[in-house]
Amino acid sequence: MSESEALAPVRPGARKPPATIYDIARATGVSPSTVSRALNKPGRLKEATERRIRDAADQLGYRINPMARALPTGKTGTLALLVSDITNPVYFDVVRGAERIATARGLTLVFAESQESPELELATAQRLQTSVDGLFLVASRLTDDQIVELSSVKPLIVANRLVPGVTAVVPDPRPGISAALDRLHEFGHHRIAYLSGPDASWMNGVRWRTLFTYAVERGMSIVEIPSTTPTREGGAEALQRVLAADVSAVFAYNDLVALGLLRAARDQGVDVPRQLSIVGFDDIFGADLPTPALSTIKSPLREMGEAGMHRLLVEIDGIDEEHAPSLPTRYIDRESVADRR
Amino acid sequence: MSESEALAPVRPGARKPPATIYDIARATGVSPSTVSRALNKPGRLKEATERRIRDAADQLGYRINPMARALPTGKTGTLALLVSDITNPVYFDVVRGAERIATARGLTLVFAESQESPELELATAQRLQTSVDGLFLVASRLTDDQIVELSSVKPLIVANRLVPGVTAVVPDPRPGISAALDRLHEFGHHRIAYLSGPDASWMNGVRWRTLFTYAVERGMSIVEIPSTTPTREGGAEALQRVLAADVSAVFAYNDLVALGLLRAARDQGVDVPRQLSIVGFDDIFGADLPTPALSTIKSPLREMGEAGMHRLLVEIDGIDEEHAPSLPTRYIDRESVADRR
DNA sequence: CTGAAAGCGCTTACAG
DNA sequence: CTGAAAGCGCTTACAG
């Protein structure tokens, strides 16, 4: 069972070429155009002919060649979703939501990742663009100009970001942040920090500004502490600086960072939440796993995926079917925030 | 900032049709065939002509249409990776590994998921097959016959499964299981259980049989306890039955199940690992998050992704470049296994 | 070194 | 209701 192979695989030469509409035409004695019609516009042919053609198609195991169809029509029937890192748990529910809509519409959704590289993202987007009907950019690392340029060639939407002139779907950070701050305030926290994310991240800016405004409104002090990378390692590295800031609670740019911070605290004997309360963003897979379980501000990821796809389809088909839903964040109160009263 | 849209998006009508080789031909005064050569077979044209053509291509923002190219050549330059659930952390490193190889080869890797549905998996595989050069099935839910059938139309490989006549890449569960069992034995465990996964999972069968053989060899008693679903919920649900089995340690089908079990134990005041030791499989993201951190048997996921892609490329190009590496699992000793001596 | 021509598998006006 | 023809954007023998 350590063998990677059982019998010899099919020899390349052995593969039979797939059936085409010409094969079906020959088998049924009609013209290729008629076959095309029978398969694509049911009801436009004589009942019997259509039946005969469909049967022959089944018989021959006919499968339409989407690329051949795309050439004359310009429609590929596939959509692409581009993420920076397909293994980032933050994207999960966005992907699920998008997937659901695409499947319901009979469209193929294809994923690609840019591995956090703007160059690779641009290259991938450009290459994909010629073979799909539309692009869905989640957390793009491109510049506004690059995105606008891409959107001038084919329908495109972005999530988690606002680009002038481009359709976007972004969560509203205010309800979640507001609720979290209320909780901290009620629990007697007065000095808080924001362990920030990458400068290039649009969401990072929004989170920080919202946090800042709302904290000040509530009479709390707030300070921004930069983190090196938006990962668990980045969070762990920042612990000493967070501790040195003399705050009772810290918001982390995302759950990955918060989780790293939490683990470093545990490893170094810092009591969370008694000594330091921690709040993350996103509610990724695993946020509820540690002890204490991480309190976090959740974005409506799945709804974002669905809304994004809907709006992309609107851009493609022109049919304006529904209004953009509001996408409020929500505070999830778990165990990493302490009552100091 | 709760607005989903800033300015009006590009109107569909406003999009300029992409440049073709005909446009370049017209701009440079050569024939389309020459343009094609200039762009694809560098060095086959007069230096100056080639330069001129390349410049014009850049100028016009020319991007080759992969579907148009695929028609005459039969090569699309893209490969598809199909998983049952793209948000399952188990696939992460497989995906990363595959991605790395594809990118290095200048190929586009595209992902699709079957949402755990065999019907959807088959439909997706068939549809994708006509637009890619090869298919990589990770943890397929199809029957052997269906997979063999698919592999007769285009190059295809499977991971985490053995299908007669189909190239496969599977981890060797023995080193990891053997090491884990040695550890348990050394720690004084004599009665163990296996909380099993889906019957349809090939890996589940392999894990159980290996566990069984090796446990018996070591004089340990072992019992199989079925779990309802291979998820955290499934693991949580099984806790009472595991407890009732009167064992000191349990192996779970995968980390998701193990994590569910661990959490249920914590919630119900069962002391892990003192009262019950738990070992998972896979070492997914988050396995090290809980207290106690989960001990688990790790598959060389990334290597599997890489090896799989390599073998797929071999099937496609016929070039036999390297031998199948052995893919041993490894036991990761964390905190969920207790010393009972 | 370069061009004209045929062909890849489909669709869709245009006729009949 | 159905067929012949042209065309989608490329590639590649085949000539020259």
C-alpha cells in the first residue's frame, strides 16, 4: 500500500477522440447545424428529429466543447474567483457563497490564487480573463489602476475593497466594532490597542479608522501597534510590544494574528483574558478552538460571496435583479474578553 | 463606507474588443501566420520582423486567446484540481504543492469542488475535462468505474485513493501509525479504539486496517466505533460511545473528528488526556490550537500535491522525468496523549 | 524567412 | 423545419 500505482495507466495513444456534432450529424443523417439546434434550443425542431439527435448524442457520449462554443459566442459559461491565498480560512465562506450561486446558475466557478504576489495576481487575472465571462477578486493586492484596467476588458467585481468605478462588495465594520467596544466599555476597559495589518490592505485601514473613531467617542484611549505579518507568527512576535503598551485589551487585524497572540501569551504565562483581553476579526475556522476561545468580529462572508456573484452576473447579463444587501459585521462574544469590574 | 459601490461601473457596451493577431498583422503589414510565429516560436523569424511584431502586440495590449489556441492544438495549458470541499483544511497543502508545480511550469491551475456530491463531482469533472489538459482528483467520491471512464478520455490522476489502472498518489500510513502506537504502548495504553470515517472513504479503510494489524501485533485490544459524519459535530456526537467503550485512547478518522471529540470532552468535564487520550490524522490548520494541543498523524500533503502534479504532467507529455517518491506519514506528538505509567 | 489555405468544433443569420 | 455558408481566433503543414 505504499505503492503509488496499481496497474499501468491508460496509454495516451489509447484515448479515443471525443465525439463532435459532426459525428452525431453523420450518425443521424442531418446537418451539423441541426444537431447544434437540437442540443441547444429544445423545441425548435421536429419532435422526432430532436429525439433522434439526442439519443445519438447520448450514445456517442457527446460532450460539448466549451472552448469551441466560446469562440463564436464569446460566452464561456465559467467565472473565476481569485484569492491571494486559497488556504486562508478567511476566504472559506466567501468561496462557499460564490460557489452556491454559480452552481445554481449552471455556471462553472473556477478558483485561482495569487500567492500574495501582485505580479502573479495580475498575470493570472489577465490570462484567466480571456477564458471566463467574469472575474471576482477577493482581497486583491493590485493597485486601483490595475483593477480599473482589468475591469475595462471584462466584467469584474471586487470584495473587501473599494475601487472607484468598480463594483464592490464590502462588509460594514461598524456594527461589529461598535458592539465589541460597548462590551469592553461595560467591562471596564479604558485603554485599548489595535494590532494592525498590512498597509496595503484596504480593510486594515477601515478597521483602524472605525475603531479609532468609536473608541474616542466612548472616551477610551487607543493606540495602533504595527504587526510584522498578518499571520499567527506575526501575532506571536507582537506580544511583547502589546504588553509594553500597557493596555487591557487589544484588537488584532484578523483572527490569524489574534490566535498567534493568544498562543504566545499562553506560552509565556500571560493570563488571557484577565491580564489581556483579545478580540480578532473574521471568525475563521479554529477561532473557537483555543482556551480561552477567541472573541471576534465576524464579517458576513458567505453573504459577501453570494452578493458578489449576483452582482457579477448582473454585470454580465445586464439583468438588474436585486439590490445590494447591506453586509453588517457582528461581534461574537466568546472567552477572550474579561470583565474587569 | 457601508456603500457597496462608489462610482458607476464600466458599462458593458463600453468594453473594447480584445486585440487579435489580425489586428497585429494589419498594424505591422505581415500575415497573421507570421504574427503567430513571432509570438510562439521566437527565433524563427527575421530579428527585425519579430521585434516589430512584438512591439505592436504590446502596443495593442494583445493577449492570446487560450480557447482559440486550444481548438487547433488540443492543448489548453490549464489543469484542474478537484476536491470534495475546497474549504476542508486537509486539502490546503495538497493544493499548495500542486499550485507550486503548475506555476513553475507556466500552467494555470484551476480548482473546483464537488461539495461532497458524487453526482456533482462527475458532472464537474466531465465539463472541466473538455477545457483542461488533465485532471487531478483529490479524495474523489466517485466509483472506481467512473474514475476509470474519466481517465480514458484525458490524463487523470487521483490522490488519497487507489483505483486499478489509474495513476495514484497515496501516503503510506504505516510509519505514522506505527510510531503513534509505539508511543501509546510505551505509555501503558492497552485498550484503544478507532473512531472511523465514511465507508466510502478509501483512506478510512486503510487507516483502520493498518491500525488493527499493528495494534494486534503489539498485544493491544482495538475496537472500531463508527462516527456519523467526518466533522467536528460527528466527533462531538461520538464522545459518549467512546467513553462507554472503556478504552484509554482513541484514534479519530481525521483531525476534524478529533477536534470535535476534544471539545466535547472539555465541555463535559472529561479530562483529556488523563482520562482519554486522543490522536487525529492529517495535522490540519488548527490542530495545535486547543489545550491540550492535538497529537496527530501527519500525511506529507504538500509532497502529495507536488508528486501528483508531476505524475499528471508525465501522463500529459509522456516525458518520464522522475520516480514516484515514497510518501510516509509521521506521528506528531503534542499534548493529547497521556503517560499512564 | 514568410504567406495562403485549411482546419479545430461550434453557432447563427440567411435561405429555402 | 432544416441546410449551406461564414465566421469566431488561432496553428501549422505546404509552398514559395
